[in-house]
Amino acid sequence: MTLKRSRFDVAEHLGSPEMIAAYLAEVFAHGDAKHIAHALGTASSWKAR
């Protein structure tokens, strides 16, 4: 049996500006530049919807 995988998009689960702020705050708290860049892109893609 093979499993079918789909791509997880965080932006689909960010339902409000407050959720985006909480998400970004958590990412910034960890301080990893790669994750921060990805999170900013995710937040901007939610904003563009």
C-alpha cells in the first residue's frame, strides 16, 4: 500500500491577522533566519489571498 502525500500550506491555516502575528512571533523567537524568511513569505502569501 502506498501513501498519497500532499503539500502542507501553513497559509491555509492562518485565518486572521492575529494568527499571523502569533505565528511570526513564534518563528522569530527561535531566531533561525531560514525559518524567518519562509514565515515572512508564508504570511505575505496569506495576505495576497
